[in-house]
Amino acid sequence: MHPVLFTLGPLHFYSYGLMIALGFLAANILATRRAEAMGLDPARIQSIMLTALIAGLVGGRLAYVLLQWDLYRDNPWEILRLDHGGLVFFGGLAAGLIGGSWAIRRAGMPVLKTVDLLIPPLTVAHALGRVGCFLNGCCYGKNGHPTQLYEMLALLGIFFLLKRLERRSPPPGTVLLTYGLSYGIWRFLVEFLRADNPPVAWGLTIFQVISVAVIAVTGLLLLVRRLRIRHA
């Protein structure tokens, strides 16, 4: 583990925080280039992404604190130490989608089309964030399984899947739903190798239960869309 990558005088540069920042930078570059190709205002996209990032960090941190309240009850200031790690992705995703959708509407842009644009860059940011998890030592797997790196590779695979889907110009919202289905399936499977999340029901972890719900909802919506297209 390398939670601190390097120090510069009294400053400590934490691997988790740096990878989160690098992930946002990479996502911002990818989204801006895609926006320019689509004739959208890159400045608006950057503003939307910043709003989604802030909302996602807040949502992800709150979800983590709620799930690990015993760790923070007697040390509330530690809640602010994002550089120490501790984000729940599903909480961050939900809050980021809400915050991002609000910013998209405020900018007068189409919500589903814009969200579809932002989702592939999000997977790259998430992949880099998992590298931060690996260096920080959180989100670890059972003996012999670097699940953080497994997830990084899976997320990059999802990224290329979504980029291929984009080239087909699917109906707005399709990229978002495909992402939800793909990541839901992956997260359900990789949880069997994780060692940091205890079972909560039916031998499943809380994130497997959430994944099942995500798979059911996104899979059903994609099926309904396909049936409507066939009968149109």
C-alpha cells in the first residue's frame, strides 16, 4: 500500500485524493472533446461536470459515513478527510446524477443526451479512482485478489463498450441504461471476491442487493425500449 505517494515539506500528497483528481481531469478532457464534436458548448459541459463531481463526492461520502457510522461517531472531523478514502460509489453515482441533471436543466440542455455524453468519461474517472483504492488499501479483496485492479480493468472494458454503442447513435438514455446494466452485473460478481463488505441478506452484501436492483431496473427499461422499437 502507498497511501501517501510523496511529501513536499509539510505537505502530504495522498494517492487516493490524487487519483480522484486525475480521474476528474481525464473525464473532463474526454467529455470536452466529445462535446466539441457534437457542437455543444464545452464550457457548459465543464460546469455540469464540476457540479456532478461535488454532488457525487458529497453523496458518496455521506453513504460511506452512514454505513460506517461506528468509525465516525467519536471522531466526526474524520468525516471531512476524503484524502483518507471512504466513498460509496452507488451513493456518489446517485447524487452525481441528480446534481448533474439539475445543472443540465439549468443550462437548457437535453438531459438524457447530455448524461449519455458524460457516462463514458465517468467510467474512466471511476477506473482511475480504483487505482487510488488499490494504493490506499481500501476496497480490498480476499487473499490473493486485487479486486481494485480487477474493477479498473472491467471499467475500462465498459468504457470501450459504451464508446462502441455511441457510434450507433442510439436513442437518448441508452448509454446510461447500458452502463447501469453492465456495471451492475460486474459489481454483483466482484463482490464475491471482496473482503471488506459483510453479507447483509440472503448471503449477499449491501452492494450486491443494490446491484440486483440496478440490473432489474436498467435491464427492464432496455427491454421495453427494444420492444417499442420493434413494434414502431
